[in-house]
Amino acid sequence: MPETRTSVCALDCPDTCSVLVDIDTSGRAVRLRGNPKHPITRGFLCAKVTKYLDREYHPDRLLYPQRRIGQKGDGRFERVSWDTALDEIAERLSAIATNYGPEAVLPYSYAGTMGLLNGSGMDRRFFHRLGASRLDRTICSAAGSAALMASQGVRLGAPPEQFAQSKLIIAWGANILGTNVHLWPWIVEARRNGAKFYVIDPIRNRTGKLADRHYAINPGSDLALALGMAHVILRDGLHDPLYLAHHSNGFEEFQCLAAEYSPEKVARWTGIPAAGIEALAREYATTQPAAIRVNYGVQRSERGGSAVRAISALPVLTGAWRYAGGGMQLSTSGAFDINRAALERADLQLRSPLAREARLINMAQLGYTLAEVNDPPVKALVVYNSNPAAIAPHQTSVLAGLRREDLFTVVLEQFQTDTADYADFVLPVTTFLEHTDLYLAYGHYYFQLATPALPAPGETKSNVEIFRALARRMGFEEDCFNDTEEDMIRSLLDADSPYLRNITLEKLQAEGSVRLNLGPDGEPFLPFAQGGFKTASGKFEFGSETLKYTAPAESRWGDAELARRYPLELVSAKNDDSMNSTFGNRPDVDAQTAVLLIHPQDAAARQILDGMLVRAHNGRGKCYFEARVSTNVQPGVVRAHSVRWNKSSIAKLGINQLTSERLTDIGGGPTFYSCLVEVLPVTEPQQGHSQPVMSRTGHSDTPATNRHPLS
């Protein structure tokens, strides 16, 4: 008989939706729906996930293990058995660990699934016991997370439900309709009750078009704007002295710093008129409750971490944390204070041949790592939940590394991605609809459990199964490698955290979704209303010594020579209808990510017409787009929808040919949005260009011998 089963969306999104799966009489899923009983999902799904069954049943889905038979990058493979694949992989990894040391093995993963078990469970145990290099997983949120930890001591924010009570909402680098759509109904409710909704973003995206006011900020100047707003608030006495006195540290120094950032000075960097900065600051400070939804786009520039710190200072200056509907949200993940030590078992490193903590490799510098790290060199790469051939910066160096014949590469995948084309073995993995996992959220406060809603097709296996099987073949005898999914869930819930009190596997099995223990029922969760910051001082740390604004080197106000050669600032922002490179095989997504937006003024200066083929290039590389002449970008800025698969692109050149391995000021994150390019019309896309060559970090005059070390 037809039935409905429940699952949880595993995509990298703050909403972490509860999904209903409608099953027909043959056992086939025919529809995905949002769970109307879930307090955040509330009965609807985003456009990405409503189409997910196309992915689930796609004829190109990988169903069997494969071994390479062609050249790396050709994507030519033969089917092999699981026993053959796992035996050969274990043999190669063991030999590499013996001959070069276990740190010659590097795992590479991120948030292809947000499930705790398949994202950071048995895999972490396996690589810790092996003694492999540790991966610093910085590709998305590292700078912003580091900023919150430095200022607040914990990643907490205003619950999404409370935005309905706000009187002013600022979406700062947050395309809510594209990347956080389940927050939108509460914004609509707030506006019906008279609230204003403003957007600060270099691009006039779907969210900006619906705002009461859109502030078209120059890329990478968010720190300057936050300091300019603080200047006005403090100059005009609009701050909350009692809240600051009791719950902050370093206020006097911050006040002195902010005094240097007048609206007139900040206007030059940000492109926002001084009068606009004045008005925004005053309205924000005099409207309570006021909420800021800042997103990770803010931190993808050189001063991105400091920008988040400065933005997080604004609700402290005004005391906005005291009100339901006030404060800020970047991440709520800190409330899910799980027992990561029991889940990931970092202690197993002491039982590895290293008998110590392994070295740390920054995933944002994969090209550098594969080319220049030699103590020991990386000889094996195991990729899962990621597609570095498309998403990692400085793609030229990444692809050169992946082509190395002496690099043994294993890829766990659902489709034949760009990275899978370079693999020695490709192992087929399950989707989130086919395995058990536990999910936290970074946009709300509900834990969720999912069990298989559909059978695993072909010979696909979950990440947990694969790393458990590899551990057996490697001779790892620790009991933790025999843990079932239920065992792992029990261990990670065994945490000394008030938020997790009485949340058990049995409760999750019975209810599916469980709200964290955030306080008495019926009372709003106000994480910092009475202070309660988790820093060493117990107070909000302004950290003004880190907040002086300098323009990114790759920006209109940065390196003057670079800006002369490459005068356009590229923002490769997320595509509304896809998720990084996950859906890159879909024709509609490919068409969306093939487009470059350019302002009419810049297009006219280059004789670019709407629909024309253009080349974006800088000293690191080039790629090709269909030009879309649009006022949704400001003069001097171009926008590409990210991330198109290389193999679908002209000359197989993707957007990250253009981005650098330069890191953010804190957290070691990538600087995807600090990127200068030139854009020109082309008739022969195979032709190269003779432009001054920039190094990995972006400076044209940096000698190769001075390339930066790993961070």
C-alpha cells in the first residue's frame, strides 16, 4: 500500500528540513514534501530538494565500485567487486603508510552530507587510527566560526522563530530566499506587523529585490561598514551603557577605534553614501527589537573574520540581545554540544604508528599541499562528501596535483564528478534517503534522526559501512570499528550539556525531531540577554586590536597594480537552485552556472552584449561564460553563479581557475570573494591570454620561493 516515511535533508543548509517521502505500491518514492509538523520546515521544501528524487533515480547514479583504466581525468573505469576494491585500497594505503609514514595519507571531505555519522563519524575514527594527516575543514565557515568563538565564546544566535517579533531585520550577506528560505515566513510575518527589512549585499539577488532597502556594498568592505555604524551609534550616544558595562570587555578600546571610522571615510570603501550609513546606524540603534541575519558570504574575503566580529559587536552596543526578536544569527550549532570525542575518537592517533597528533592540512590550500608539501609528501588522497576538482580555490594547481601518477586517489561518490574522473577507485555511496544518520542544525535548535526511507540501490554503501570495512582490512582491532549506527548515536549523545539533557536515542526514535533544552517551556530563548558569553572573561570580547580595516589586496582599493590589470571584482556567490557543485549534472543548474552578470556600464566599455560569450581571466587562469548585462550588479563587480562542473564548462575550465589560495585573517578560510578579474568578449574560446601571472596568493610580484606556508 502507499505510505509516507520521514527523513531529514542532509544538504549544507541552515534549515535542516524534516522531509516526508511518499512511497507508491511498488516501493518507489514518488514525491518529497516538507513535514508540516516540524516547527521550522512547516510543510514546504526548497526548490533544490523538491527535485531530489531526480537525483535519487537518475540513470547516471553510481551503483558499483569502479577502478580506473584510462588516464587520470579521462573518467574511464571498469567495474570491480567490493572485495577487490577494498582489498586493493587497503593494500595501497598500508604500503604508503609504511613507506612514507601515515601522514602521507590525506582525507578530504566537507559537507556533502551534514549527517554526523556519515560526515564525521567512522571516517574520523579510521583516519585517526591510521595516523593520517588531519584535514582543517575551512572551506565554508571557518572565519565566521572563529570570529564567534573569539567574541562570544560559543556559536549561538537568535532562534529563527523570534524574527517574527523583530521591528527591524538586516540580512547582511544573507540571500535568505536562496540559502535559508525557511527563515523567510517569519520575516514576512514581521513585515506584516510593521517591521522593516534591509539587505546589505554586493549583489541585488532575489532577497535584495524584495527588501525595503538594498545597500549595494563593495565586496570585502563589510568590516568598514560595521565600524562606520558603530561610529555613529557611539558618537550619538545611542548605545546601551549598562549592558556594555556588565557584559562586555574591551569597550573603551573599541570606542577609540570606531571614532576613526566616520561615515564619510567609510563611504569611500563601501560605496554606500555617508548619509545612508548615518541613517542605517541610527535606525538600527533606535529600533528594538532589531535582528541581524549575517551569513557566511561576509567572511569570504581577506578581512572576513574581523568583519563578522565587528558585526557581532553591534547588538552588544545597542543591547539588542535583551529582546526576543533582537540580536544576531550566524550559527546555532554551538548549542548541539555533542560528545565529539566519543564520536570521532581523536585519541586513536596515539595508537597509530605516529603515536601523536598528526599534522594539520588546510583544505583551502589543496593545490599547494599536493605540489609542495614534502615532509612527507601526500601520496594518497581519500575524497568523500566533497568535489575539490570543482570547488577548491586555485583550480589549476589542484588539477595538476590530482593528475599526479604517484598520487593514489579514492573517491566516494554518487555521481561521476570532476574529482571522480581523477580517481584510481570510485566507490558508490548512498544518499541521505538510504541510510541512518543524526542531524544537528546551524539555523535552528532541533535535533533530528533519520532512518532509511528507501533501499540502497545497486551495491551502494554508506560512508559508515565503507570505513568500517576498510578498518577491518587494515587490521584495526579496536571495538569502536564494530559500532553500529545506534552505538555511535548513543556515544555522541552522552554529553555533559544542559542543552542535551534527557535527549536520548529512544526519544529521537519516537519523535524524530526534538528541540534542545533551551529553558522553560513558553519562555523565549535569549542566549545573551543576561550576558552569559562563553569566553574566558564571561563577557563579549570586542577585540578591537584585530579590527582595523584594510582593503583586500584583490579589490578596487587594494593592490593598485592588480586593480589596473584586472579591474573587476568577482563574486562567485551561491546559486539559488543548487548546492555548491552537488547538482552540477542537472541541465537547469548547468545553464544557471554558465552565466556571468556584468553591469551595463562595464559591458559597454568592453563592447559586451547580452548573451555574448565572454572570457573572465586573471593571472591564475581563465574561464568562459554567457554574459548577462544586468543592473543586479554594481559597476566594477561581476557575479558568477557557483559552482559549475568543469567537464560541462568550455575548455573544461571552472570558476575556481580564478580564485586564490590566500586565506582569511582568522580561521584560515578561503577568500573566494576577494578576486580581481578582467572580462572580455571572445570568439575563439580555446585561445589563451598573455597577462601578468599572479602567484597562488594573488600578488603578481611574489617570487615562487616566497609562497606562503600552510596555515
